Amino acid sequence: RSKLLELIDLSGRGLEIGPLTRPLVTREMGPVEYIDRAPREELQRWYAGNAEVDVEKIVDVDHVWGDQSLLDCVGGQRAYRYLLAAHVIEHVPDLFGWLREIAAVLVDGGIAAFVVPERGYTFDVRRRESSAAELVDAYVRRLRRPDARQIFDHFYNFEDLHAAAPEGPT
């Protein structure tokens, strides 16, 4: 977190995608707006049964990003000095389109910074890397939501790293 925050000027207007309960930049640190796929109340309902998420700590969402472009979502403003996203990029169905939309909201010289998890320590441990052909296909099709192949791949290769090892002879 500290290395990432060294890259940006927190006095400038910022945007953070998907902070949930742990924003990289808090409102006390500077002018930041939060964006997610749903408003806070809906996210609280979604995570209500998840023991790893304290739903009371979910941040207030300023912008809900869905079918519209990011630029439209934030009111057509190319006004952000920085954009941050931690553990989000690996869930994006169209990486090239997503990065293009991010560039569209940043001022000239603005910075986009991402925290990308090491796959070997996540539930994605069994998944392979996306190919260049898959990235181009998703961009050409302008995917806004994961397609059937992406959803199947996620669930088929999901690895619960917190599950206890099966009991049995050693």
C-alpha cells in the first residue's frame, strides 16, 4: 500500500474501484470517490453471509458502474488525477476495454495504479493465464460481464485455500 501511495498526489481528485471494506485511500486522506458494481446497501446484502466481510465497514459508493462507460458513470468528467484498484483487475472480462475506459477519466498525466494478487496465493491457483487471443476476443466483443467460458473457468478451477485437508491415512 505504501509503495502504491508514493506514486500519487493525494491532494488531487481520485477514484478507487471496488474498495469494499478496505479502501487504499480514505476520504480523510484526500478527495477520493468510490466506484463499485452496486450501491453500498446492495453490497451489504450480497456479503451478508460472508464471514470474511464486515458489512458495516463497506464504504459508501459514489458511482455505480455497470453497462455504461466509466466516463458516463462519473458524469462525463475527465477530472481524476489518479485511479486505484486493488484485487479488481483479475475479475475484469475485457481488460483492454477496461483500461481504455480508465484512461478516459484521467486528466493528462494522471496515474492508474493496480494491486494485482499473486495467483498462487488465491482461489485462482489452478487457473491458467489468459491468452492474448482471449484478451483480443473479449475486447472485440466488448464484454461488460464475464461470458459463459469465463464463468465456467472460474468455478471449475476454483480452489478453496481455507478448506481443511481431508482426514485420512498419511
